[in-house]
Amino acid sequence: MNPREEGKIRPLLVRFSSADKKASVMDNVKELRSAEDRYKKISLAHDLTPRQREMVKDVRKKAIDELENDSGAVGNFRIIVVGQRTNKPRALRIPR
């Protein structure tokens, strides 16, 4: 497969000159929801190491399993993992 295939959506790695600038951009990500249609498909995420991604995946899976066992109401909650770039990510249950 050609990595420069036409029409293929590819991720873009952006580096900021300071942590403050990155924090400012990440704090305003929610503004994309109310942007023009051509910008609504844009998503931003922190660049995580493979180990960090695995930790986040495990935390999310454990939270979903606990929801299923506790109440069976997985559809009533949204699971958000915070602290992704630390060594202690944790899951939050957000009611829908």
C-alpha cells in the first residue's frame, strides 16, 4: 500500500514550542464541535507511548467490566480515561 494514497486520512504530529501552548490548544478542543462542517471531523489526542496506550486500554477495559458486573448499565455511562500521560491513569464514569 502506498503511504501517500490520495484521499486517505492520515494523522499529523504537531509539536509546540511550550507546554503552555499545547495546554491552550488542548483546552479548546471542544470548540471544534461548534465549528464549520469541514472542521468537525478533526480530532486531537495526546501522542502516547505504546506502554501508555496499553495502560489506558487496560484501565478502560477494567472500568467497562466493572460497570457490566455492578449494574449492567454500560450504555448509561461514558468512560473517560484521565491521566493518560502519567503512570496512574484512571477511569471516570460520566452519565449520558
